[in-house]
Amino acid sequence: MKSWLSIFLPDDEYKQERVVYFLAEGGVLLLLYFGGALLINELLLSQDFAGQLVMLIGLGLYAVYTTLRYSLSGIEFADVVELNQFKKQRWKLFIQSIGFFVIFLMMSLLSHFDNWLPTLVLALVASMLLFILNYTSLKRSYTKNKELID
Amino acid sequence: MMHNNVKVARIEQSLTQEQLAKAVKVTRQTIGLIEKGKYNPSLQLCMAIAIKLDKTLDQLFWEVDK
């Protein structure tokens, strides 16, 4: 498989598979550590803003990188081949995004009711980004699947 | 790219990619990638495909100079 990670991996395929797992496990442990450290810093320690920012960037980098790689690889919607399946899935994603918008808005308004306009804009932007990301993934999967059909 | 005879054998058995995928518990995309030689399946998956298509591993995956 083509990946920039290949330069760090052994040539032997068994060792390669094991090392990929070790690296992925290490990544998840790092993620848990950052999450835990962020929580402890927030609840028990000095609430040092710079430290929190460094940890948030670490968490964000991991989350954004893995999500983008997954979405852009075209493997998420592996069974969408026909145009009607594509349209049906696109509609589902649209409904999901609306659901996300409503839940996000309600949860946010529970804690910031006095500041409703920025909350509304944030919910709108977040749900639009979610839809764009999912739609890109769907489009990539559909294109890839069409190339592989019978 | 690895050449194989999965597509020919599948058509001989009158199976669609989707039906084969379901039978061996993978996605249709994976079957498509194997047929195009873009993904090397594990020995376990090769065996499952061979059993379903009633072929030997040789018949499906052995490359013979033509």
C-alpha cells in the first residue's frame, strides 16, 4: 500500500503489518493521554491556557488527519455503485446534517442561551462542514466504485 | 499489479460482484479491487473466494506466461 509511512516500515510483510498496528495503537494511546491531560489540567491544575492549546492542537491534528485520509480515500461508501444509490445516500447525509444541526444547536443553547446568534452561526457552519466532508467521501467512493464495476 | 482470474471465474459461476462479496463477507469494492489487481487479498480471503467459485488457488491466482 502506498503511504509515506512506508519509509519507516520493515520490508518483511508480517513485520510490516505488526509495526503498523503498533504505530496505530501508539497513536490512540497518545490521543487518550492528550484527552486525559486536558481534562486533568482543566479540572485540577492551573488551567494553563498555553498547555491546553498545545494539547488541543495535538488532538485536532490526529482527528483531522485521520478523518480527512479516511474520507478522501473513497472507502467509506464501498457499496454505492448505481446513481440511485448515490442519490439516496446523499439524501441520507443531508438529513443527518440537519439532525446534527438541531442537536448541536439545542445542546449549545442549553449552556449559552444569552448568546444565541453566534451559537446559531456556529451550528450552521459545523453542520455544513459535516455535510461537505461526508459528501466528498460519498463522491470519492462512488467514483472509485464505478471504476471497479464488473 | 497482480493478475488473477477471479473475474472470469465469477462470471462462469454467474455471480455478480455483490453476490461474491456477500458470500465471502467483504464489500463489493474489495472484490472490484482484487479483480483489477489493485489489492492483494490475504490467503484466508483467497481461500474463501476459491471455495465460493469452486476453483483452486492455482486456477485463480497463479500467473502463467502466455
